[in-house]
Amino acid sequence: MARIAGITLPKDKRVVVGMTYIRGIGNTTAKRVLKQAQVDESIRVKDLTDEQVNAIRVCLEGTRVEGELVREVLGNIKRLKDIGAYRGERHKKRLPSRGQRTKTNSRTVRGNVRKTAGSGKRTVAKK
């Protein structure tokens, strides 16, 4: 059972895929770390030795992952809100902040309410 950065990696997957379960590590970073730790990326997580797991941990020392990464991202969003930036205002209103349209999309954010006459369930008048 390989546990890296507080995450238990799935044992039946290859190491390069299993490492992507850690927040902040994608495919490219996983390959770079495994190359640096001199671990073959085609072996399964269950076949890792303790030395290999420790080598991967050492290579991940300087990388921001999991809780530290989440705190940094939340801090960045808080900074945008505090300085009154446009992106910060969009975050405050819980709207898309990267230029997406909101007239027809982002229904889950704005609420699934449609204000047109043809929408919704039609009721049948009884005679």
C-alpha cells in the first residue's frame, strides 16, 4: 500500500497513473518525478518497494501538493476579491470568471430557472 502526500494510491494502476490521484500532480509531473526517482513508470503501485516509495516522496518534497496547493489557490482568490479585481467580483457572485457566456450556460451556478413561456411542465386544463 503506497501512501504519498497523504493519499493512498490505487494499487492496481500503473505508478504514473496512480500518482495523478494526488492533487497538483498531472501526467507530466508524474513522469518527471518518476524519472528523477529512477522508478519505471510501467510497474504497478502494488509492486513498488519501500525504497522506491521513499524516493518518490523525496522528489516531491519541493512540489506544492494537496493541502498546501489548495491554501495557495484560495489565497489567490481571496486576494483578487480584496483588491476588487473583476475576476474577484465574479468569484464573489459565483459566476464564471474566464469569459464564458452566461445567457444560456452556467445554469447550475445561476439556478436552474428558465423564464421563457415555453419552458417548464405544461398543465392540462380539465373540462
